[in-house]
Amino acid sequence: MTIVSTRDFRANQTKYLGMASRGEHVVLKSRLGSYRLIPLEEESEEEKRDVTAEICQGMKDWKEFLETGKSDKFRPASELIDELRNI
């Protein structure tokens, strides 16, 4: 595993991206935290998401809610605000 600072990464991006592409573990360490570089084609099935499909499904759910006024998928805004306050 290679641990690299953000400064060194910026100066040598091609080197570290190449290492990650070859399957080596590259960790980018910054004051905001540590991040592992992973090529997209190596994402696990759990990490892959079809964001477009998720957005389309959300729009269909919202349309159904507006038409019927009923939904078990939506909560009152006050509940969401309370949840955000507790994060």
C-alpha cells in the first residue's frame, strides 16, 4: 500500500493513477481525511448504482403521490428536518 500526500499526488497524478490501475492500493491522505483510489471498472456490484434509474423512479413515485395524495415512500418535511438535526 502506498500512502501519498495531496501535494505529492498533484505533482505525480499519472504515476499514482497508473499504480491504482494496476491494482496497487494507493491512499491519498489529506487534512480532510484519507481516500483510496479505485478505478471505476473495479467497483464492486454493491457500489455500482444506476443513478438515472433512481432519479426516474423517484419522479414516478412523486407523480403518483401528487395524483393520489397517498404514499408510504414520503415523510412529512418536519420529520426530515428533525432527522437532519440529529446527524
